[in-house]
Amino acid sequence: MIWFRWLKRTCVSALVTAAGAGVGSAALVASDYVEGEVLVQFRAAETWDSVQLTATLHGLELARRFEWLSAHQGQVMCLLRSPTQTTATLIAELSQDPTVALVEPNYLRRHASLRTPNDPRFGQLWGLQNTGQEVNGFTGTARADIGFLSAWGLARPSTNEVVVAVIDTGLDLTQPDIVSNLWTNPGEIPSNGLDDDGNGYVDDVHGYDFANGTGAVTDSGFHGTHVAGTVAASGNNGLGVIGVDFQAHIMALKTSSDGTTISSAAVIEATQYAAMMKSRGVNVAAINASYGGASYSSTESTAIQAAGNVGIVFCAAAGNNTNNNDTAAFYPANYRLPNMIVIAASDQNDALAEFSNYGATTVDLAAPGVNILSCAPVSQFGNDTYVQQASAVYQGNALTYSGLTTSNGITAAIFYCGLGNPAEFPAAVRNNIALIQRGTLFFSDKVSNAMAAGARAAVIFNNIAGGFTGTLQSAGNWIPAIAISQVDGQTLLAALPASGTVVNVPDPANVYQLLDGTSMATPHVAGAVAFAAMNFPTESVAQRIQRILANVTPVAGLGGKVITGGRLNLARSVDTDGNGLPDWWEQQYFGHLTGTDPNADPDHDGASNLAEFLAGTTPTNFDSALRLTALSAAGTNGVVLEWPGVAGRYYRLLGATNLLSGFNSLVRTNLAATPPLNTVTDAAPASAKPQFYRLELEP
């Protein structure tokens, strides 16, 4: 008899709730429920007439009837409302009513976010999630980011390939965070020396090298690999970073043989290639153009327009000269063609980056472009780079093309050498370490002068707050040369005379680097275009651009600097009215992109539109709702609980023996969906007390 009673009571199950909302009736959080309203489940003997009488006796309004759910569960379930009483008072009062089986708050639900990915360096990607964390010596401002996690919580499930063509210095095809997201030409057979698909290019398996006329797209520097990582580094793979659209694929269009210079001819042919492959059926959504110059090219403009004609958005960097593009043109940004988006760089505090070009009529928006961590070529290795003096360790960045050390580093006396002019190096710096302040000279000149003075290593500290990155401009027989922050350099200077150790050791697992520039801002937007193409595959180029530009985050400091006066907002691009329901979902179920009431329940199954979206169920089908659908005895070993599983969701199951104290027992957690049905067996209770269950979505 006791066993039967417990099993029967398990049938009193709650509809799914969003994570964090499944608290018991004794633990109310004011912001988490509608004040003055309660969800009530009556005992099986009660009818709608008797429930109405009970509501009247308590002075309550029968605000919503869950008729199908009540019939399905075999007990009346409804929403009661009071214009004067608090939710806590209602729960206390109704809990004593013998007709009531369960009473709980009418919880509020808000849109979900993507689970924080397991990519270990995600915390350094402030452009995706800014919590005010410190990156490279700079502290940011919380929420000065593109809303990456929220956006992906609203993303449309998709298996269609979306491609971003990156016109740049090439791509390291072995980079572990990119290799799984390479575009592969389905019509080309690798390394057979033939043009298998008849497109005019031999062995263009993952793209093409338009600088050297070959299918080998190996990065001639590092720039292209970094850009590609921001667009589409693999996500949740336990490695490094994650791209803005980590499901997109990268088409590598190499246009530089030296890692620095890019010819217009190579760019034009690369643009033509992307447009041609688009017309042949490859879903190229965007071209990333993180380059530019002062000269106008009519042919380049024509090529970009041709790409637009076949449905490609061209994302162009505004430039890094601190110029106003309204008065000093920078190309291709200043072509201002209808298929273009032009991007300035913003910093961790939502300010226009100090180096960024701008233009009230020529630059569209800003995107994160300072201290951007992304992929580096494996062939150049990632380095473990720091200076140690006594017990203090100062983390640094290796200047590009810097010399390396052993794991033990170089230990020697440190001498201050001013700005690095030849006359500022003391004779004693020979065979020792030169400490140099940033400013006036190129980094390559400072290090060349240090080498001429006989220094074994050079440490350059910033002349403004924070850390920095830099380059020695070309490969060569350089000594180890590393950059440290201003405060670390000043601390080190104050400790002199002293000895220290400089370490710049290769770390193949650390193939990532921090870079600044509108080059780094642009792939954030190219990734956003790919994200839009995934969610809204039938939209035109104009609609896709409007979706991004009309939904920026307004930033006071960008007013008068960029056309939109704002910074990229990935989340708003997919949910333009901010109601927690993505536009594609509203279109799919209700025939319009915006305006659906998230709290409405059109199929009367007891789950709101927002709850249906979160659970992955159908809001217009009363048979489709996330609930415990089958409960049966598993012999004497426990009870079997079942519910419909939806791909990509995670669930947790809570238990309670006393509803007044809440669902404070965790039965199972982090249960991955196993469509079409999830099944869990719970052990029999240790006592004769009734057992209740609540099913929730995991965050």
C-alpha cells in the first residue's frame, strides 16, 4: 500500500522549468516569479466546478485553465491570481486546503544562453564575453561584448555548411583549433596536379594561393591564421579558443607571399574565386577583408560588387591609421558598395580603439579589435614568454620573429637602455639583458641596436598602461625580444641593478597570440554574417546586412564616429525585438519575425512560447511539451521516469518528499538528450514518504 501510494504521487509532476527556477515553495526569489499568482494542482477527486468554488472561497481568480494537461494528468491544474495577496501568502494558505495537491509560484523564464564552452582560453576572449576580466594587462567593462553566449542560446539547429572566405596571408591547415572547420572543395582530389572540378584552379582543396599560383595556402606570416580563428575556430573541443561562428567553414584565399604585402590583382582574383564558387553552389556567406590601402581600384570595386551580386557580404576593415575615412579614403573600405560592411575597432571598455580609423558616413560599426586572442601558425609555435627577477615573474608577449631561448632561459644582469637609441646602451650591456622603453623607434630598430651593443636579450616595456604586441617586421637571426606591460617594466626598472631571466621557449600546445587592429575586429563581423546565414538562410545580402547594422549596441563614444553609433551585437541580430524568442523561430511557427508574446500559450498545454522554445518543443501542438510522460514501477528497485528528449538539450531531475520545503534533492544532473526519449530509473524511497519529481533544463 505504501509503495502504491508513492508511485501514484510521482504522477504529480511539474512542467519543465528553465534552469535555476526550480526552487521549492519555501525558497522564493522575488525577481523569479509573478507576484500574486500561483500554479495549483488539485487532488484527483476535484472537478473544474469544485476548483472554481475553492478559488471563490479564497477570493482568487481562476486566471488560466490547463485543460489538456489536466485531462492528461487526471487532476485539475490551473493558475490562480489574487489582486491583493502575495505569492508567499497564497502558498501558505492553499497548502492547508485539503483539495490542493501542490501549489507553487508562477515562475518567470528568460532566454537561455549557450553553455560556457570548454575551450580553455574562452575566458580571455573578452569580445565574446566581457566580465570585466583582465586581458593583457587591461581591465575591461562587463558586457562590453557581442553577446556570444546569449546569441548561441538562440541559434537555429542547422546542418547546412556556411563558408567564410578569408582573403589574407594564407592559413595554417594544421592549426589544431581550425583543422576541423576547413572548407573542402568537394570536386577536387588532393595533390593530383589536376583541375578536377574544371574551375580553372589545380588542387584548390581548401582554397588557393593567388600570390604564387598554387593550391598550397600555407600562411606566409600569421595574420590570416589569426583572422580565421576569430571567425571559426572550433568550439567545445577542449582546445584554445572558439570562433564567433564555430560551425562555419573557412575558405583560405592566400594573397601574400611575404606575410605583409597584398597585391590588388591577387585580391581581385581571390574575390572572383569566391564569387565563382558561390555561383557553383558553395554557400559562401561572407568575404573577410582585413587589409587596405589609400589607392582606388575600379577593378577591385567591380569584383567586390560581383561578389555581392551572387549573394556574398564583403566585410572590410576601416584601417589602423587613426584617420577619418570621410576625409581620407581607405580602400576597399571606402568603396561603400551595397554588399559591404565596414568595421572599426573597439576596446575592452567599449571605446573606439586609439589606432582605429572611423567615419560618420563611411564606417558602419565597431567590433572588438584590441587584445584579441586567436590562433597562430603551428610552424611558428606558441611561446611561453616571461621575465623573472628574484621571485617576481612578469608575463610577456614575444615580438613576432623574436629569437628563442631554452626552457631555462637566459640569465644575466639587466641594464636600462632608455628608448633604445644607439647612444643609450651602456657598455656593460654586452652579454647581458637590455631593458628598453617603448616609443620613438620601431621595435626592429630597438632590437637591432641592442644586438649591435652585444645584448643577449631585449625586454621592451610599454609607455602606456597595459601590455602590447609587436613585430620585428621580418624573419632574421634575432635575439630573444619580448614585450611586457608598463607597470611590470617600471617595477623591473626600480629593482635595478639586478639580474634576471628571460624565457621565450617554444610551446607547440600554445599556438595562440594576442593582436590588435581593425583586422581583428573585421572577422567578428564576418563571423556574425555567417551566423546570420545559418539562422536565416533565405535572406538577401541587403537583409543580412540590415539585420546586423540595425541591431548594434549603441555606445556613446561611437556616436559621430561610425554610421550606426554602435558596436556589434550578435545576440540582437538573431532576436531583434529582444523578447527571448529568436526571429527564425517566430517565423517558423507564427509566420512573422517579431512580435510574438513569449508568455502566451497558443496550444494551451501549460507551457508558454518561451518555455516551448527553451525545451525545443512545438508551441502550436498541445501534444508537444516537455513533461514527465511515463512513470512506472521498476520492480522493487525504484521508479522509471521518461520524457521526450530534444537534441542539444541537457536536463536535470529534482526530487522532494515535502513540497513546502521545495525540490531540494538532486536525482540526476547534466543528462544529455537521447531523442526521442530520455529514461531515468530512480531508487525507491528510504521511507514511506511520498516522492515528487521536477524536470528542468540545465543551463
